[in-house]
Amino acid sequence: MPSISRRSILAGASGSVITAALATPAIAQGVPLKIGLMLPFSGTFAALGEAIASAFDLHLKELDGKMGGRPVELVRVDDESNPAKAPSLVNRLLGRDKVDALVGTVHSGVVMALVQAAREQQLPLIIPNAGNVAATRELCAPSVFRSSFSNWQPAYGMGKALAAKGVKKAAWVTWDYAAGKESGDGFGDGLRSGGAELTKVLTLPFPETNFQPILAQLPGLGVEAVGAFFAGGGAIQFVKDYAAAGLREKLPLCGSGFLTEGVLKPQGAAAEGLQTALHYGDGIDNPKNIAFRAAFKSFSTHDADVYAVQGYDAAQMLAVGLAATKGDASAVKDFAAAIRAATIDSPRGAFTVSASHNPIQTIWLREARNGENRVVGPAVEALADPGTGCTMT
């Protein structure tokens, strides 16, 4: 099988790269359905990949190991969150392993190889995390679905919630890369929806964590609040530095949920009271979430988080599509129609998908309290990504 070139991926998969046809396996009850699970199982995002995979496994166990009437064989691949390795790993899944469907991944740069393959081969792909907007905008495809979010959605919810509190002017701080920009676009749109304004965007190179020059500028911007997108170690450092600079009382800090997701413990007192917006949080009181959290804890010994929810729902969506085709993953038209018509009973709250195959979901306003991102209430309900540039037929 010809390899997937990085150039074609970065160009937006505009041309056909994989040219060899994949043989359709015999569809029979006893023939295993092979699903390629491409996630980071080592490195910085290993915990995220494991949470997604464990929750996927949990739902598969609930289905007695079958989807569409066929026993499922999972082929796990560690993508190491390395975009340079993604094309060869996808080729291995399609060529050597001959998978019928794909699930992946966390890193937005890595997911583009999966999106390209799914588009060219008309192969089902469920994205359980990567939020880059292109996957369900200009690169949308009948066989590509997302069980997570677009980068635009959580930040839009935060901007809208901020405007509802009466804030009129706000600034945005982030790394200078796609996720930061896309989140900033959502934050600005959310502010404008409530009559407020994003007046300044401050960035620094990824993954730099010397925030002092930016923090020094904030008091003179004439804004009433600051929104931010950082994650992981950068989020820990930024929240601590923000508090240490004495800015919390002068300029309330808020952001996309990843500013505090999974990092509240090391952020400590600096994060207490900080509000963020995300499609999941602690304390969502619905029967599905209560049951899921108990089942996931028993199954994996870990507490459920947003990544586990996204992995569980990726399995739910794939199972819905394959049930409609009786396990035939090549019947993409019927597979897609079934998911588009479905309501997914998610721990986050039930959701459907938009015309561009991104979840239409509640974005929850959360507040950091005693080491938890406690849900305060909905920041915005039934929020769909705009799907700009999607021309699916």
C-alpha cells in the first residue's frame, strides 16, 4: 500500500494518496470485526489515551464483545502523539492489519492522517478527542464522526457565560498554535453573542511557559476579564503565575475547560474558584452519568473524566452505525445515516450530531472547588459547531 505523505496531510488531504483498494471482508456472524484503536499509550498524553481506551473497552464489554452481530477484535496502536509517525501507523492498520474501522486520536496533528484515510477509503472513523475544527468543517466526510468537541465549542460557551455576567470587554491569552487560535475564535464569538467584545489577543510560542511578559501587559488593557487556553503543564504554570502576580482579584480568569481539566491538584489554591466551560464536569446529575462513573471506576480503578466519556461515546456511536449495517463497515451510507438519526445517551447528557458530524451538546459552566470542576449549570445548551466549509453530499 502506498504511504500517506505528510505533505498531503498538511495540505488538507486535497488529493488522493492511498490508491490501493481494500478488500471487503466476508460479512458473517463469526468473522471478527477489526477496529483500529490508534491512541497515545506512551508519552505526555498516555493517560488520556488509556482513559479513552478503557471506556471504549467498557462499552464493548456491555455489548458482550460484539458490534453489528460480529465479535470485535481491537488492534491497539500507540501513536505517541507524534504527527511524523502517523502516516506509517495508519498504513499499517489499513494494510497489514486490514482493519474495518478506525477510532482515534487525542492529538490534532496526528488525527489528520486518520481523517485522510477515512475520506479516501470511505472507512468509518470516530474521533474521541482531537478538537481541530477542520475534521468536521472543510475536511468533513460521510464516514468521519466526532464524539468529543471542536476547539471552538467550549470557548464559545465560556465567552457567552462571561457576557451574561455583564462583562463587556475581555482579553484572550494562549499559545500561538491552531488549538489556541480556534478556541480564541470561539471565545470571541461567544462574547459577541451576548453583546460583549474581545478586544485583545496575546500569544506566546508553543510550548513556552515564561508568562511574565504577557502578565505584565494585562492590567493596562482596559478589560474586565481574561480568558485563556492552555493545557497540561502549561496550564498549571499559567494559573499559578496568574495568581502569584496578584491578578485574580483585579481581572477574573476563566477559560476553555482544559485550563483546569486533569490539573487541579497541582494547581492547588491558585485555581480555587476559577470558572471554565466544557462539555463534561463533576456533579452532572443524570442516571447515565451516575451509572457510568460507577461502572468505569469498577472496570478501570480510575475516576471517569472527560476523556473516558469521549471514549465511551465513541464506542456507542460506532455500535449504532454498525448495528444498522449488520456489521458491514463498508456500507458507509447506512452507517452514517444511523448515527445522524440517533440520540446518544451520553454521561455528559444526551446529544445528537450536526450535519458535519460534530456533537450538538451542552457546554457546562464549571467552577474549581476543592479539587473538582463542579458543574454550576449550562453555559449554552444544544451548541453545534458552525461546520464552516463542510460540503458533504
